[in-house]
Amino acid sequence: MIITVNQKKLKSGLSAVERIVSRNVTLPILQNIVLKTENGRLKLSSTNLEIGINFWLGAKIDEEGEVAVPAKIFSDFISNVNDEKITISSKENVIGINSENYKTKIIGFSAKDFPIIPKSKESSFFNILSQEMLSIFTGVVDSASISEARPELSGVLVSFNSDKIEGAATDSFRLAEKNVLRKTGVAEQSVIIPRSTVLELVRIFSNYEGEISLAISENQIFFATEDLEVVSRLIDGSYPDYKKVIPDKFISKVLVSKSELENNVRLASIFSSNISDIKIKAEENNFKVTAKNTDKGEISSKMQAFLKNEPFEVSVNYRYLLDGLKVIPTDRVSIEFTGEGNPLVLKPEEGKDFIYIIMPLRN
Amino acid sequence: MIITVNQKKLKSGLSAVERIVSRNVTLPILQNIVLKTENGRLKLSSTNLEIGINFWLGAKIDEEGEVAVPAKIFSDFISNVNDEKITISSKENVIGINSENYKTKIIGFSAKDFPIIPKSKESSFFNILSQEMLSIFTGVVDSASISEARPELSGVLVSFNSDKIEGAATDSFRLAEKNVLRKTGVAEQSVIIPRSTVLELVRIFSNYEGEISLAISENQIFFATEDLEVVSRLIDGSYPDYKKVIPDKFISKVLVSKSELENNVRLASIFSSNISDIKIKAEENNFKVTAKNTDKGEISSKMQAFLKNEPFEVSVNYRYLLDGLKVIPTDRVSIEFTGEGNPLVLKPEEGKDFIYIIMPLRN
């Protein structure tokens, strides 16, 4: 292989593929990135066996070829080199990198030993705007379970309907659901995308503004743009019928400032006990957050509130409350009380496209 | 104790005293900050037994008193509370903190159990500008030894002369010396200040622009401003006569861009072996940095240089070279070769107030 590429473009490509490179010691080839000439471009590939990424960039190709190069060394070097034009060659798996002021050799491996990253055979399923996809993912991903005890809960459920896309996640203590209205024109189907994949997609596409083309095959999902393709395994299993947990009416409802509530919950958390409990209390014009810990002390804060119906008081895990507030996009948040021992419902002040539910703690 | 203070002032005081609070489990009282009314002000005190800090702030005092309050809880609360006026009271070691929107109780301890932080009995030794003191400390502190094997090397030597103040530090692999010319009017004396104290002083005084008053007693040193006093133990022992290691002439000398050299050394470090060795080579118009590692590969970079006398080549630990370049304040750095196996000398392009010496590695 002999190619010439632009340093900045190569660096941006590396930042896309490099982060999933694992320090896998049982399969050390996964610590590499594969460079391969393909249809007049250079393809960078990486995988951790759960997720695979291909990135293509323009290159002047003088000799076709492919080679696996240790990701950390290659990326450390390319990210910090100041020369604009970089010539990369490979011979017997030694990668030569030359530019105006640098001559470098990196000891690499045969690309033949690298796992094949599947390419989507299906035609594109449909296109979604990057922002729409990310709004679903960021809204719900923190509610997915970190534990693998129930594998289906460790992912984000994405349901495609003819007129909307729905994302949902729950770890059985709290639940988030986010909708995007959109004529998809496809038959109903649902997939469970691993939490780690969702986090990676949020990172990769956070600065991307165009459309992303989706395709789904048996147990894989593909996300593609012109110069990037991400493929991930899907989680097998049937997702619980979470819709029936979402209360359809409330007893009382209170409207408060989101940022003030976040601050007061954080302050109360200082005095919470080892089950992370704090108490919220909605009164006529006041919203109180309290916490008490026999070793540390206690706190009571108050803020302005607009209450509909009866006062109420609930104990909740402050972490779940903060996670929910974080993804509420409006200045004020609506909190609905649905009865003793029943879920607490958080919603943006306006808009019905997001709902966040917390199971209360026993008083 | 019943006092009222301004939240912002209290927060800034806490940031000064809080960081040295240790998680000492054998002496848990050290996890506290002592609040004490003193001459119409509130005094905050903390210590880790090596360094002690007192900070005074204005307060409306309704009842004198003192109490020890858990540093983390108190600081987490005060830093995030939004109310301006904070009333603090203590009764039987329970601290009540009340403001417009918050009522808080923190379980504290008796201030009587807290170690006494010594106050300087000596009259002020002399005053030094904060920037002058920090330029000495930041110039040399990274060269002090992290190991306690030779306690005197784990500190920074500060020598006071009638017309200058000299700081020096070495871990026997490299050495840094920084001078500040200043009529001190004092008799010659030297102290060894612990590395950790120096780092703490740099942090505490980094945003302070006025004069700092110094005092030295038997085995302690005091740094005071109007509202802050820092006391530290001094290291006992006699510092090696480092001056005789500093070469007084050179064989060759090369002038290069500091930032370019830093970048090329960092790039070479990717290919250094486990003894962190890289090679520098000064030629007529070129300065080359190379490194080679049989497992990873090799690199050679070149940059423009102005050489006086003969070409030379030296192997050095790249970490020591980077540490030295970091504290060179000029755009270009002068590197002096003083003979095979002899120290390499780094100096700012102009100015004779700083010198940095590295022992070469055997080729």
C-alpha cells in the first residue's frame, strides 16, 4: 500500500473509529485499526465485536493494499504531527509514515487476522435526521440498566411505526420514553440497541447535522452517512410491555423551575442516606426538598411552585430524579403524583413527546 | 456561636482551606474545618499536620464561639447554595445553617479536639511579591524528588541572600534553579520546603497579586496575607551542594524553537522504550529527535536549529526534557552540550535567572 492523505482528515477519521478500540488481551488484533484502500478512498475500520465502525476518507492511492496498525500508537502520532501531507506505505506489515519533517515506522499486523465488519446487504430502511435520532437516544439512554441481569433492559428499545419513532428505556426503577413524529412509511417493528452502542452513536454523531441512513438485518443495525458506517449487534429478547406502567391520569400536579429543583435536589443529596433517599413535598405555593441522615445532619429547602389539586409528599432516589431532570428540555418541569406507592411522572412543561417515570421509595 | 456571613466570601475561603483536608482515618478530626470567631471576623482553619491554613473573613458576630464541621459536607453545601446571606449557629457541636430558602443542620465536633495550627511568633521576615515567589516555585518544583528515600531531595531549597532569593530542586536525575534578584536585607539562610507544600502554595496564591509576608521559625515557615496564613513544616537535613554540578562552560550550544521541540519530543516518546529514552542530535542547521522501540517502531523528526561549535548527540529521558521545556518562559530554548556523559544544560534564550540540567542516559 502507498497512499497520501491530509493529516486533518485522517485525524478526524481516527477520532471516529478509535474510541471503540478495546484493550482486548485475549484477542490483541482488536487493539488495531485496519487501513485499506477501497474505491479510490482510504477506509479506516475498528471493532470491539459488539460494534464496528468504517470511515472513508479521500486519498491519493499509488498502490492498493491493507494493513492493521496499533490504534494508540498510530493515533497518538497522527494527532500530533504538524505536517499537512502524510504518505503512508506498508510492506510486510511494517507501516511507513513520511511527511516533510517526520520519518516513522510502526510495526503492524496482517489485516487478514482482523474480524470482518459486516456491511449492510439490505437496502436502506429509511433516513432519519441526526438531531432526531440523538434526541431519542439522549432522552432515554440513562434509564437503561447498567446490569446485564436482564439483557433486554440493558438496551434502548426503538420502535418504528408508520407515523412515529419511539425510544424507551428502563431499569425497572425508572423509565423514559421519547417520541419523534415522522412519517416513516414502514411496517411496525422494534429493536433493542445495546446501551453502549447508543452512547457511542451519540458521541459519533453529536456534531453531524445531516441525515443518517438506517438499515436492519436479522440481528444487526446499520447507521450510515456518506463517509461513515456504524454497525452494532442487537439485543435478542422481548422487551417488557412498559406502556402499561405509564399512568394515564394524575391526582395532583405541580409545576416548578427545573434548574432550581436540580440545585435543591443536589443540595439535599448531601444529606441523603445510603439508599439515596430524599423527600419532595408539594404544597399550595411551596415545593420543599428535604433529606435527613443521622450521621451527617439534615436539610430543608423551599422554592416557588404552582400546585393543581391536593398537596403530596413522596420519597425518591435523588439520582433517578436528577437523571430525569437532566433530559427535560424546558425551563419548568411538571411533576405528577398518581397515588401513594404509584409512579411519579415528570414531563416537560409543554410538549407530549417525553415522559419520565420514577418508582417512589417506601416512606 | 451565632454569625452571619456572605455566601460568596465563605465559598472562596473554603476553597482556600478545604483542599488540604485529608481523609485521615486514624485521626478523623482532620476531616473537619474549624470555624471560630476571632476579633470580629470568622476564622476557617484546616490542617493535614504537614501544612495548616487559616483564612479570615468578615462576619456579623452575634455570639462568639468555635466548632469543627465536616469539610466535605459543609463545603458541598455552601458552594451550591444560592442565598446571599448565611446565618451559622452552633450548639452542642450541631451546626445550624439558615438562609432565605434553606434550613440545614450538620453534625459537627468539638473544636477542642482539633490540632492547634501554630501562629507565627516571629515578626515578619520580609515581604515578597506573590508572582516572584510563584516564579521560583513553579520553575523548580517538578524537579523535586517524589520519593522520600532522601527526604531533603523531596523538597525545594530556598536560599535567602542579601540581594537575591534562589530556589533549587533536584531528584539527582535533573536539577532546576531559579533566581529572583531582590534586595532582601537579610542574613543568608536556607530552608527546605516540602514539595507538597510548594504545590499547595502555588495553588493558593496563583490568583493573588499582592505581597506575601514570610516568617521562619525553628522548623516552620509562614506565608501570610491580610486574610490568609499558611504554615508548613520544614524538611530537616542538609541539602547537597548542587552548585558544583552546574557546568560553567559548554562545548556546543544549539538554539531551537521551544514549542516545536516539545511537540517533537512528545511524538518521539510514543516510540521510546521502557527507560523513556529518546535521542537528540544537533547538526549544522538541523535538530533531530529520534526514538526506536523493537516492539512498536521508530521515528525521526527534524526542525530548524542554530548551532554553535560541533554537532553533538545525546540520549535523554524524554520526561525530564519535557519537564524542563515546560518551565522555560521564552519562545526559543538554548541547549548546551558539556561533553560525553556530562549534564545537558537548558536555558531560556535570554536571561540568566533560570537553569535546568539533565543527566544523559548512557548510549
